[in-house]
Amino acid sequence: MALDPLAAASDLPSVWQDNENAARALGVASAAIRDAAGVPISSITATVTTHATPANLLYLPGPVTDVETVTFDGDTVSADDYKVLPNGLWRHCGWGRTPVPVAVTCTFGLAEVPGDIVDLCCELAVAWLEHRAAGGGSTAGLVAVSIDDAREQYTEEHAGQVSPVYIPKVTRDWLRSRFSGGAFVVESL
């Protein structure tokens, strides 16, 4: 699904705003942030498919602002049968005892991307643009280079990064926690 970037070219430092790759860099950075958060962050209308649980609250990516349709194991659920909450749908009788699919077509996410997320997107996009301007290529695991004696030092393979658009674990955990990301199947409309 193609979503608009979390920042605009006009948010980038002026030296990068007119770069021919600015839109691509912002798209790459936005995808990395959304992947780390586990949700689209910005507002989108989409179909979210999850599985029913006995709980009264069916968690959805949030905040949920509008619900068009809900189907429970393929059958339409009446709008009178649930209440829309910012983090999902509350149903008095719960959502069932068996893990059947529940598909919800709804609008969720933030109407305006928070400033710190715009800034993070720009920082990652600039790292991507600078890397590309320097010739690109992978520096996976490279941590030090010495000219004299021509030495290179690498991290272990699992610790290396292939792209300059890298989000460290602590930031990934913060994004996931902040936006309460979870595993959902989302189809954009």
C-alpha cells in the first residue's frame, strides 16, 4: 500500500528540498518509521483484518475515527452492536470464543503527523540522500577504517546495517510503544 510520506520535501533542510531524490528518500524513511511503529501513523481509510477474542474490546490501530463496515467471520455486524473507541471496537457480548476473522473498514491514524516524527523522517531522509550523494553502496557492519596499514573493522554480521535509513532498537521500541503498534492485515481503499 502506498501512503503519503510522513514529511514533505519542504520540511527537509533547504539544500535537499529540490533534490531529485527527495520524494524517494522521504518515502524510504517513512516506510522505515511505519515499520518500526507497526502502524501507518498518518490517517488512512483501510480494511483491517484481525481475529476475534473473547474480550469486549477488539484492538485496532488507532486512533480510530470512523468505521464504515465490520464483518465477523464473513457476516456483517450491525453498527448498533459495537461502540467505536479510539483504540478499537467495544462490544458488550465480546467478539467470540473462537479466533474467527473480523474485518473492519475504518479510518484510523493521526490527522496531523507529530513534529518529532516529521523531524525523524527528515533526519533519516537526509542520511539516505547524503549516502546516495557520496556514491551509495553498503557499509554493512563497517565500524572503522585505518589508512595506515589498511585496516578495516567490522561488527558481527547480525549487527551490521545495509542502509543509512536505520532505526536502532531503542527507537523502534519507543515508536511501537508510542503508537501501540501490533500485527494487522491492512488493505488500503
